[in-house]
Amino acid sequence: MNQDIERTGYILIVNRDPAMRQAVSGYFTDHNFLTSCLSDWSELRRDGAHPCLIIMDQPRGLHEGLDRLRLIRSESDVPVIITSHLADDVDPIVNLELGADDFIVRPSPRELLARTRAILRRRRMASDAPGRDSEAGGYRFDGWRLERCGRRLVDRNETPVRLSKGEYALLLVFLEAPQRPLTREHLLRATRVHEDIFDRSIDVQVLRLRRKLERNPNAPRMICSERGIGYVFTLPVERY
């Protein structure tokens, strides 16, 4: 069996345009990916399917699309690529903040395949990477605590905050180099993201991390942008 199929499962394509569904599905199949197609999101809810990645077109109604994305993220961390055929249809940042892994305007099947492979490769590398969870100790910052044993983040009220593998890896990089500007290239390498992943993948992870750490993610005070460089974790960090 081809390694792509063996290691990734199948790709779900949700698109109301039958010609687009057929074009994307055919191209993916030609490149050894299993696919399943639906014309409407409600079909997935009835189907109970568990794909390894979803390619979903942006619905005509903005709120409908965001509600779909919220629903997916409330139940699963399956990667989601949102596609749109109108450049000004919706702000892609809104989709990325709510949990989409990528947002592409007028994509070709070839570009969709490349983005899909990149996302799945990143996740595979994260899952295959030697973990540092068994190391003792952790980090304290502004009343928060990151425990390396068990990869556990605890907020100021001693409430555990769930982190994905990618979010944990990124936070760990920041806490190991506090108050130092870090480039996107450094963050890509340090979090074991493959070099051909677009820089925006780091921006997406930062957005998600801010939503979990910051009181106001739109005015961050922990993880701040450093113009022309990347990001900096601004607070002092104590290692224990």
C-alpha cells in the first residue's frame, strides 16, 4: 500500500460545486490519496466520518462558515483547509484564528495537494518527534505554569489548559528564550516544522496560543509581534 494512504487515512472534500469536487478528488486519487466527497456539511454530521484532513469551501454566509469551523474545533483537532473563490469574500485571519490550518483563494488541485502534504507532514513529524515530556521541572510565568512532565499547562487559577502538540512545542520555544526576539525561521526549525511549510503556519500557531494565554488576544502582552523579525515572549520566566 502507498505510504501516503497508509499513514494519512483519507481526505474529506466538502464542496457544493460538483465539478470542483470531481477535479480535486481525481487529482488527489491520481497522487495516491484516498478521498471522500460531500456536497454539504450536514451530510458529514449524519455520516459520522473521521477523516485525517478536511478541505472545505467557504459557505456563502460568513456566519455559517464560522459556525461550522467552531463546531469542528469543539469536537476534533483534524486539520482543516478553507477554500474561497472570491478574494474579498471573507477575512482569512478570522478563519485562521478560529482553528483553520490554512486558507486559500482560488486554489488549483495541485496547490491543494501541496498544502495538504505540508500540513500532514508537519503533524506526522510532531507525532514522531522524540518527546521531552519525561524531563523534570517546567516553567513559571505571570502566575502560569508549564509542566514538562505530562506537557501540562496550568493557568493562574490552577485550571489545566489543553494544548495541541504544536502549541506546546511553540510555547516551549518561547519559554526557553524569554524576552528575546525570535524569527519565524527559528520558530519553524525549533518546533520541527518542515522547511517548506509556509511562514503563515507559525502565525496561525501564535494566534491559537494567544487565544489560550492572553486576556485579550487582540492586544497581546505575552507574545508580541516584533516587526520585521517575528515574535518575542515579553514576560520574565522562571525555570524550576
